[in-house]
Amino acid sequence: MKIAVLSTNRELYSTRRLIEAGEERGHEMLVINHKRCYMNITSHNPSIHLRGESITGVDAVIPRIGASVSFYGTAVVRQFEMMGVYSVNESVAITRSRDKLRALQLLSRKGVGLPVTGFANYADDTDDLLQMTGGAPVVIKLLEGTQGVGVVLAETKKAASSVIEAFRGLNANVMVQEFISEAGGADIRCFVVGDKVVAAMKRQGKEGEFRSNLHRGGSASLIKITPEERSTAVRSARVMGLNVAGVDLLRSNHGPVVMEVNSSPGLEGIENATSKDVAGMIIAFIEKNARKGRTRTRGRG
Ligand code: ADP
């Protein structure tokens, strides 16, 4: 098969590993920088061009779309779908998971465990918003943040009100969430391929840090997850319609709660922590499922 990884940087660990895993399995692999693609959306014969040439003969794409280029990146994925090219994660599924609120609403509708979460664009009554989520301590998140930036723990009502008001002053969308202190600064990344968790790791924040992001100095280790955690992760990916997903869970007193479902989960942390060939599993999934024109929207089921 001819499989394209949509990535802006071929040197990234995840991109390199996908190329390597595909070549090992006898496929023709290429990297396409989706930011550089341009396309004709009006013709009867939709096409994508890159550096003056039309991209042809691609059987499947693996989108690795960064959060900052979601809008254009998903448009490129959609164009491939219009051309009948199989995408391991569909554009609409990526869009669902990128909108944090929409994602939580979809998960909540399907009864997936979530931290109690409030959201406001303009809250006159900060006290009531706090009350709604059970009161301090709360975690306040900027909706646009990634890698733990804009995630604040407010331990008192006073601190929470000041942070919410400060964010509001910046015209930012904020989410207020029950603080799951029993998670002890750790979360669990479940890597889902198809309808299985193929690898899982625990990420522990550094001493005194409640955020477990590896970019913030957290460390990763192998973990055995419970059947409930496994089914929560698989269901979350399915609700989003993602075939490949990184589902982040916290262990709360009331069972696993989902923080986020990531549509371009990194391979470096998970492969190093588990010594598993996750890239190879993604390629194997494509071998089994890619068919021309199989771009039907799934998910939310
Ligand atoms: P980002 O998407 O920017 O990484 P997250 O919402 O995943 O932001 O939060 C970053 C980290 O902060 C999480 O991985 C988790 O360790 C911690 N965290 C986030 N929300 C909560 C919460 N409600 N309770 C406890 N810890 C949390």
C-alpha cells in the first residue's frame, strides 16, 4: 500500500516511527506536510497539490495534526476523504475531539465517567459557577491550552474567583473542574487502536506538581489497567469516532474519569514506557481496514 503520514515535521519521533513501521511491513511510505498542501474543492475531481504536483495513488493517510493547525489540517484530511482515500482517523472525529467542550458533552451523553465540569463564557456569578462544580479546590482550565499550560489548581474559593475573573478579563473560555486529589498527580494514558487498548502508561507529575504532563517534567511508567479503565478508554474513542486515540484518565474515588481524548497521540512516551511496537499496530490496523471510499462518518455510537 501507499500510506502517507500527514505531518509538518518528518524528524518527529512519531512520524519517523510510523514511516519505519510501514516500510518494515513492505509499504510505500511518505510524509506529506498538510500545511503546504493546497486543493481544489470545487471540481468534480477533487485533488490535492503539493509543490506544483498532484498527489495521486495514496491508499491511506495517517493524520498527525497539531492542535495549532486543526482547522486547515482537518480540511486537508477531508479532501483526502473526498478523493476516496482512507484516513485512519476521520476529519470529523478529529474535529469532535479537538473541541474540548463538544468532546466532553458527547462523552457525558453516553454516560462516560467525567470529572464534574462547569463551563462559562461569561459568568456573572462566579460563586454559583464554583458551587456548581462542588466548590474549591477546583482545577481551572483555559480551553485553548495544551500540555498543561493554562491549567491551574485553585485551592480556595478566593483563589478560584480571582483566577476565573482574570481569565475572563482576557476574554478566554474557561472550564472549571472538580479537583481529583486522589489521583495524586498521576494520570493514565490509554493508547487505543481500533477497539482495543494496545498500550497503557501511568504519568506521574514531578514532586509537588498536580499536572502529570511529560512536557512538565512528569515521568512515565508501565501500568496494568483495570477492565473498567479499559472499557472506558475504548468507549471514549468510539464515541469520538477515532480509530487511533490517546485517552487520558484519572483514577478517582468514583471510578475512572476521562480528561481528554487525543486524536494525534504521541508515540515516543508510550513506546518507551511499554516497549511495544505501537506504530506497527497502527499500520496493521490500516492493512485490515483501509478500503477505497471507506470514509463513512462513524462515532457517537
Ligand atoms: P492539557 O490538555 O493541557 O494537558 P489537561 O486537562 O490534560 O491539560 O491537564 C493537565 C494535567 O493536569 C492532567 O494530565 C492531570 O494530571 C492534571 N489534571 C487536570 N485536570 C485535573 C483534575 N480535574 N483533577 C486532578 N488533576 C487534574
